[in-house]
Amino acid sequence: MREGSLRNHVIATAQKLFYKEGVRAVTMDKVAQSLRMSKRTLYELFTDKEDLLVACVAASHKDFKDKMREASKPEDTVIDIILRTFSYRLKWAKNISPRFFSETNNYPKVVALFESHREDMRADFCEFYHRGVQEGLFIDRLNPQLLYLAFITMMPAVRAYSTKDPLQPFDFFLNTYFVHVRGFATEKGRQLLDEFVVNYRREHHL
């Protein structure tokens, strides 16, 4: 197996372990054992656990953006994109332990990477908001920078709460992402969002 393919295989395996067990419980020994690989080979690819964790987070972020790009259609409205993102994240979150997010805070390079992702998303969100206003789906004359800041400020507290009292993915998204977006949506936008919730609950028997 070529080094690039081997590296990707290691990342995919480590992601599953980190997501299922949290970060603290997953050692480099455990990753190597899961791969039936020597620790020496693993350390030739990744200098330490934090290096591997950074690679896993980066790969997950890229995979998300690639999937959203592939699924996009010219006729999409911002609500279409939001609902597609909700659906993807709900499916993704079902396989992730709440401990994963809280325990990544112990790794400065991972924290820095998350911050970099948030900065990238800030610009995307501002553009997204203005597009939603033009489409008649978001309320005009709000400050998208503050809307985004309010959202990212809320998330650490919600994740900390979820670690102590685990929330089902749908409840988590409904009470965070969904409520926040609904707050600056127009009546037309709220109707589309509410229809999604009704349909999702019916399809998943919630």
C-alpha cells in the first residue's frame, strides 16, 4: 500500500475509534492494534496522537465540504442548503460520543484547527446570510457577524452540557442550529424549516 493510501487508511480507522470512544481512551497502541500495524510504522506516519487527531479532524472537515459541494444544485436556496447540512450532520453525529468534542479541548493544535475552520465558516456565513435576504428567506438589516458570533459562543456550553447529560442528535440540532436559524428567518423561511422538522420526525418515528 502506498504511503498516501496507508495514511488515509490510518486516519479512517482512527476517526472511528475517536468518535466511538472519545479521545482520551484511544491510545496510539490501540490504533496500531486495530490496524494490525506496528507502532513503529504508525509513528513514521504520525509523530504523536495529537498529530493523528489533527489529521482526523482535517479529513472530516474536508469530507463534509466535499459532500456538500457534490450535492449542491444550481436551483438550491439557502434553506435547501441548511436542511441538507442538517440531514448530513444528524447522520454523522449518531456515531460520535459527546466525549470526543470535550476531550479535543486538551489538544492545542486541534483547538487551533477548529478555530481556523470557524474563521473560514464566518466568511461563508456572511455571504450565505446576504443571499438568504435576497431570496426572501432571512430577515434584512441584521448583523451576520453577530449572528455567527452568537452561534459559535453558544456551542461549547451546549456540548459541555451534552457530555454530562447526553442529548440525542436530533434534540441537539433542534435546540441549537435549528432554533438559531429559525430566529432570523422570515415567515417563508420558517415554514420551510418547520416542514423539515415535521417530515424528519415522521420518517424517523420521533
